[in-house]
Amino acid sequence: MKYNRNQKINQVTEATLVIGVDIAKKKHVARAQDYRGIEYGKALTFDNSRAGFTRLSNWIRTLMTEYGKEEVILGVEPTGQYWMPLAAFMRKECIKIVVVNPLHVKRTKELDDNSPTKNDTKDARVIAQLVKDGRYSEPNIPTEIYAELRVGMNLRDRLTEDLRRVKGRIDNWLDRYFPEFGTVFKAIDGKTAMLTLESFPLPQEIVDKGVEGIVTTWKQRISRAAGKKRAIRLMAAAKDSVGLTEGLMMAKQEITSLLAQYKALEQEIENLMIQIENILKEIPGTAEMMSIPGVGMVTVAGFISEVGNLEGYRHPRQIQKLAGLNLKENSSGKHKGQTRITKRGRPRLRALLYKCIMPLVAKNHEFKVLHHYYTTRAKNPLKKKQSLIALCCKLIRVLFALGKKRIPYDGKKLLTNPLLSLVQEAA
């Protein structure tokens, strides 16, 4: 969508009280002004607590009464997570919340006093000035089921990262005490590999157990356990191991602890995904999104958790900008710079789309044809990574249409261009 700042400026009228709040962890600073930039009263410092928020609300009501204002718009600089409780409180007070770009605050703070001085009081005024000039955006704060989904997917990301860390520590342990383990098992998260590490992780324990003892242990716990050939290979690797032989008692305690953490995290992620799946079923349009071959529950859940309710968007280009996939140009005079994506917005959404488009290009017929067309067309052929970015934008449009119109995926509609039909026939 075209950037229409006039509409934002028109929201700030003579009857509007403009508030700028500089956010910190424990104490915030607020300053008030009118639509022309004339400041009202002194700066207010208030705590990051219910009492502090109530004090701010009362201060705002007092200024509105004193100066005859009928409405208020409150702008904040989204500093980490500290602004979220204040935004939620003000929404309940029916006070409009907007956010300003921290980069804009940094670059415009010298306009009034021609000084690079930075302090909370000054930043609060700069934020108010940016709001007055229409240089703000309205945050899409998820509520109800969409808030549940975002919190759930954020938790999944953290648990997945923790799982990767624990897996890395297990690999570290194996490199020290049993580096030959990887020649017998391709991955440590297989059932037989995990059982081996639980029962006899050290090479000397494997030698003491013997081939028959190893096979017996496997068959007792796993219905389709590895056979005798793998047990023989494991025994040979253990006999020739160059792993450390000192501190083995604590080494076994270490691997036991790591395996317990790994299993606990796996179980926690599994339980969480069941809850996320149930939440996703309550959101209209998600089933149609998952009808795209190659797009699964995790992708759709991640997309909705970042974007929120699709009814809040008029055009998919708004989501494209939210993901930082809109283009920027660097040209001046005769110089024609490269066109790149801005990478502004939500990095998780951008990463999710890019990770999703890779397997789509490999396995989804329509996206494979589009990728081939973008990279081989006679006019303005794209590089492979440029094509992937273009297809991320295409995926946004497809997900937007399916989710909003509640219609299943139809790959033929992606290949309506006659040139694409020729490419499809050639493929």
C-alpha cells in the first residue's frame, strides 16, 4: 500500500492531546503537547506499575479537561518488551496507542536544539513531535486466541532452541568420550542410539556388555531394534575408541543428565504442539492455508502468530512490509543503485517465509515452475535468491487469499500467465 501520511496527520486535530512516552524498565517519562507542538505542563515521571499507569491516566484526563481536548493519542518507542504492559493498560482505558520507529527518534532528536544530547525527558518530546507529524504506525497487538497463538509459538521457538543446545552438548560429550559413536549411528536422536546412550554410553561398558547383551537390551526396549550386525560394529568401535578414560563416573552422570533434559524438552514440545494445533483449529481460514502442498501446521501457526487476524489487513502488501520484504532503492541522478529488501518489520516472519519457500520450490509443482520462470526468463531474469524472495511475497499473497476468502488451494491459478504455461510444458 502507498504510504499515506496525510491520513495519519489528519488524525491529530486541534482537539487532540498528543502524548509522548519514553519507555524504560522501571520508570517512564511522558510529555504532552497539542497538534502544533506547543507543550502542556511539565514532564511526568511514573513507575512501571499499576499505580504508575493510573497516575499517567489521571494526568492525561486532567490535561484534557484543562486545555479542552476531546481525544488523546499516545505514542511510545517500542523498547524491547517494556512497553507492552503500558500499551495493554492504555487500551483498556480507551486511549489510542501508536508506536514510533526508534531509528526516527535517534535521527530527529537534534532538530529542536541542534544537540546530540540524549535523556528520557528529551526523547519523550521527540516521540510526541513524531506522532504530531504523522510519523507513527499503529501496532497490531494480538488479542484473545491470536495472543494465545503468538505466546505459544514464541515458547516453541525457545524450547526448540534449548533442544538444539542440549543436542550440541551431547555431541560435545561424544566427541570427548566416544568419538566413534557417529560411525555406528547417523543421528543421536534415533531410538536405538538414545537407548544405547542411556544403557551403556561409555566404550568400556559396551565391551563389558558384549554383543549378545547389547542385542538383548535393544530388543527388550524396542520392538524393531537394530540387529546383530550393528551390535558388532558398535563393539568394534568401542574396542578401538580413543575417547577419554579419566573422570568416567562424572562423565556418565553428565550424559544421564543431558539425556534427561533432551527427553523432557522433546515431551514439552510435543505437548505444546498439541495445544497449538487445537488453537489453530479455532481460527478460520487456517485449514485452507494448510491445503497448499508443502505448507504444514507449524508454518501456518507461525504465520498467523506473527501477522495476527487477517481481517485487520486490506492488502497482502501490508504483510509484505510487515515482514520487511518490501523493496528499497538507492539511486541519485545518473547513479542507479541496487534494489534490495528493507529487512524492516518482524524478522521471525521473514525467516519463517524463507524457510518455508525452500522446500516449496523443491517439491511444490507450481512454485517450482515459478522459480524456473523467474530465473530463466529473457527479460530481467532473477538470481536464485532474488527469485526465492519474490516467491516469499507470492506465498504471502496466496496465504492471504486462502485465509481471508476461506477457499482451498488451486495451483492452476498461480500459472495463469501464458509464458508460465510454456515453461510448464517445457518442464
